[in-house]
Amino acid sequence: MLTCRALWKKLAPLARASSTVCRQNVRRAGRTPLCVPVAHMSTGPVGGGGDNLKYALLVGAAFVGGLTYAVITVKGDQERHRERMAAIASRKQKSASQIHTEPLGELSPAAAPDAEAAAPTADSKPSLPSHAPYLLIGGGTASFAAARSIRARDPGAKVLIITDEPDLPYMRPPLSKELWFSDDPSVTETLRFKQWNGKERSIYFQPPSFYIDTEELRSAENGGVAVLTGRKVVHMDVRGNKVKLDDDMEISYDKCLIATGGVPRNLQVIERAGEEVMKRTTVFRKIDDFKSLDKVSRNTQSITIIGGGFLGSELACALGRRSTESGLEVIQMFPEKGNMGKVLPEYLSNWTTEKVKKEGVKVIREAVVKSVSYKDDKLEIKLKDGRVVRTDHIVAAVGLEPNVDLAKSAGLEVDSDFGGYRVNAELQARSNIWVAGDAACFYDIRLGRRRVEHHDHAVVSGRLAGENMTGANKPYWHQSMFWSDLGPDVGYEAIGIVDSSLPTVGVFAKATAKDTPKAATEESGTGIRSESETEETATSAVAPAAPAPVVEHRDEYGKGVIFYLREKVVVGIILWNVFNRMPIARKIIKDGEEHADLNEVAKLFNIHED
Amino acid sequence: MSYCKQEGKDRIIFVTKEDHETPSNAELIADDPDDPYEEQGLILPNGEINWNCPCLGGMASGPCGSQFKEAFSCFHYSQEEVKGSECLEQFRSMQECMQRYPDLYPQEEDKENPPSAESGGSPAADGSVLLSENDSSSVASPDSVSAADG
């Protein structure tokens, strides 16, 4: 391109000039086939043949001179251009060879600092590595867990995380739980929360000093984890082992993890309802969503949450708590018969709904939204059965759409039953490509093919992917768990397949005041239960809570354990207000045995003890 | 007395403390401690350190990961009478590194045990505080880690 342009620029005036000269020459030589009127120049030479010859020679010389000049200039330009391209190419080559001299695996020696990288480039953009040995697409929980796993197993590993969010990796559960219960008015800025034992922590997995700059990744002696924020991977070339970003930047990799999570779904009726409605609707997943919902909750009178699952119910309870101070009206509506209707058996779902109501939430059951419109400065939600709800703001918590944008360009299989990228038991999609977290539809040796959207699964699968990316070849085996707290009185931990359509057997005892999530965390000293099962900093021993007076709950389902069965085998367990027994539950699922009497199995949990 | 009710496909059993006093006759399959699929604790069956143990937190993967690994490996394999006494250099370089990242490795000077030259100095104590994590998913109990000594 450069050549042509330069060439043309240089040649054009000369071409024009020479063509005129040429034309004039031709005319003078009388070779034109057409009858062109001879231009008689007023000052032109009029003379004999001798004069003509001299003139012709002069013009000829000028023409040749011009042509020579043109050729020389163009050649010079070409030369300069070639030199420049060579310089850029050599720079790239030098840095590429720098990285490739480091062998992968456990025996990588430290690389000499790359002096070339220090040289400022002509571009104003920060220099990014053109190659990352470990490339992690997505900057969430699974990605961070994988990065940690890789760094632990491959000394000196260089890991590059690319995320389209502006934030470093953070944990999601507090966004709909602990952060709402914080007393600190600046919590939306600090994103820190105090745990029950007084210990504070940030939602970010690690502070910024843990990570290295993307510029340093190439030369870091002991490797490190670099995070590239605000960039999206738009294309994946599996054959060439490289990806392309949204700014056309290309990065090649040796091993790649796709941990792109998902995008919250919205209701179609809302998406079609126009801008005024969309402006007043939030979907909830990221830090920004938390900040904006916090702001909204202080500035409106009525919020409606559509969705009765984990997220919807947790947000409803969190906002319901606020409503007692601020007079905010909190409504929750869903198509099921009760909160967590797809997870808990009906009797428990009903009981939970009553608890949610006690948190100050107006619960509207069996509500299917027919249309939403903006009228008289309020949102009007019309339900299929005729009921109408008027509110100021809507939060849609109706599920997650797994992000499989790269499937097409990468040629990766997408699962039609569960969504997400289809991977094997070792979380591998194709050679050198693994998938973990919400976006992975994987084969669970025990429970069959599934896709799990929970925090602990992201941690477990991220770790496993990291292990397998460093040569472990282990299948998904350690069952992940999940938990939910609905207010201070109702908390449960669960593991396996917990689907309310399965037959269940529940074994219950009466609860005392000691059997609450609050008491559980105080006792085990693990702060928030986001930590008790997953890795994190240790906590110092906490003095046990003073014995509380025994309070009999009016309801029957104080605490217990619920088994979910598939053909007489326990595939899922919920520990209802019974804590720190997850290893036993995990064991029962792992065994996969048929138990004749589940009451006997329930004995293993000691539900009457603390 | 326990009683039972059935709501459709869901069975509900209520039990008193006495009902559950008799030991369970439910059979569980014995665990294989060398099962390669299982999550391992801090020390692998072959005696090596499992750097990926959740109990280590981010110690082995952070900016001071390699220093930590060297120091801890030296300590782990130390055969000296006073374990880790030959590892002072590694622990020192680890501590130096950690001091460069105060918000990653909080300098808890008050909490650590009085630094004793025998057990490898304060970083070992710091390490043991971090290792005594109440992690129900790790197989090895923190006490099995000899760094908890001293």
C-alpha cells in the first residue's frame, strides 16, 4: 500500500508532465493517427529543421532526466520502507525467540531480561505480549482459580488473563449477600465487608500488587499473572493457536482456558417494551450492577424482582432488609409456587417463602409476566392472570445465558441440552483448550453430563482445568457444593443434583437458636461461608459464641437433611440449617450406593448436635 | 418418636434425638488414600508437597511463590536435628520478598511466635498461621504439617 501510494504521489506529477511532453513530442513528430488540431504556440519556436532537432533533443533530455529522477526517488522510498518493515519484524522476532527459549514445564530456567521490550515503540498503545504460554479468556472466579493452580504447579509460569470487565478478578456471592449487610456507607466504593468474626476482606481475590503488568509478562524472571482488562477476545484460531482481540491485536498461546461465564438473561417482554422500561430494568451480575442497584434502592420507592431462584431470592431478602429502614417497597414475583421452587421440595419451598415474606418482601407467586409498560412515571407489569403491579424499578433475575461467542470461530461444540461448551470429564474441549466455570458443560463421572452455575464449582473446575493444563489429566471428581442464606434464620448448603422434580426424603429435627447461619460462622470461625469450603486466608481461632437461650421454632423444618434420589441412588443432598457436615454429604454422593433406609444415612449427620 | 409423612413424591421424616442415638447401619465404601482422583492434602502420598493445596492459599502462586516454595521445600526435606536450621537463607529471601508486598503478605509481627533460629525464624510461624486453615475439603489435617512446631 505504502509503495503504491508513494509511487503514485511521486509519479503522478511527473507522469502528468511527461505525458504532456510525450503528447507534445508525438504531435511534433506528427505520429498522431487522429486529426488533432495543431496547437500553434504564440511563443513557440518557429523555425527550420535544425531548430526542431535541438528542441526535440532538449525535450527528450528533460524527459529522460525526469524519468530518472522519478525512478531514483521511488526506489529510495521503497528502500526506506523495506528497512522500516525489517526493523519492526526483527523486533517482533527477537521478542518471540526470547519467549520460546524458555522451555515449558517444571524445568523452565529463568529468562534474561528482555532489553528489546524496554525500547519504546512508535505506537502510543502499551506493548502487549504477542504470545502467552497460558492464556485465560475471562477474568472471573474460574479463571483466577486456574491461574493460581497453574502458578502453583508450573514454576515461573506466565499467565495472561483477558477480561472484558474493567475489574480484576473478584468473587460474586457477596454482591448479592454480604455487601448488602454492610454498615459501611462507602461499601460501594471499597467493596469490602465485615464478616461475622469482625474480620474484613475485599471481594477481590487479590489486591492489584499480586498481578504483574502485561508489559512485564514477557520478561518476568519468575513469571506471574497479568490481567488485561477491558478487552474482548472476538476470534479464536485453533489451528494457529492464537486469538484475536476486539482491537485486532493477535495473541498466540500454548494452552488456553475459556472461562467466559455468561450473560444474565432478560425477559423478552421487557426487551420489547421500549427504552423507558429498559432504562428502569437491571440485570444483576457484575460489580457495576451492584453499584447501580444500590443507588436505585436509595432513590426509588418500589423495586420488583422478577425471578424466584437463588439470585432473585437473595436480592429480595437483601433489599427487604433495607426496606425496614427506608420504607422501600420490595416485591418479588416468579412463575413457581414458592421461592426456590425448582430446587426445594414443595413443602420446604413454601416454608422458605414465608421466611422471605418475613424479611419484608411482598411475594407474588405463580406470576407470569405478560407485558411491561411505562405509564404515569411508573412501570406497569401486567401478569397473565390479570394482576397488575406498579413499580419504579425492575430487577430481572431469570437465569444466565452461557457465553459461547467463540464457539463458531474456534469450531467448538456447544451443548444443546444445557448450553455452554461441551467438554469431557477432564474439562477439555480440544487439544490445548479447556473450559471451566459457568460456561462449561462437562461430563461428571458420577452424576452425568451437567453444567453448574455456582461459585464453588467455578473454583473447583478452575483449579482442575489449571491442573490439567499443566499435565495432570484428572477428571472432575471432587464434587463442588453451593449454599444460600435467606436472611439470618434460613441457611443451607447443598451438593450434587438438587432438582425439585426428583423424589426426595427429608429427615428433620427441631431447631434451636444455635442453628442459624450466624451461629455457624461464629462457631467455626470461618467468617463468611464463602470461605469455609474454598481456599482463602486462614483465620485465627475464634472464641465460641456464648450459649444462646433455646428458642423453639414454630415451624417444623428447623434443621435437617434432604436427600434427592435418582433411581434409589442419592444424587443430591441439602443440609438444612446444619453446617460443617459437607464432607459426609460428599462421601455419600461419591459412593453412589443404594441405601435401603435413608434415616440410617441421616444419622451420619448428627443433626441434633451443633 | 419419629413419624413420617408423604407429600406426593416427597417423604418427610421427623426424628427426635433419641431416635438418632443408635449408631447408623448405613454402609459407606472405604476410601482409598492413594486415589489419584481425590483432592490431596498438603503432603502427597509420595511424600512431596502439594503446592496446589487449598490450605496454602495464594502462597505458592503469588509474586513470592518461588521463594516460598524454596524455603518450604528446604524445611520439609530437612533432616537436621533442628528441622529447617539450614534453611535460614531461603527463609530470609522469602521474607525480603514478602516485605515488598505488604498488602499481600500482611506483616503480622505481633501474632507470630518469638522468632527462634532453630525452627527457621518468623516466616515459618507466619506460614503455620496460614496453614492452620479450617478447610473441610483438604484431606490432611493441619496438624500433620510439621511446620506447626515451634
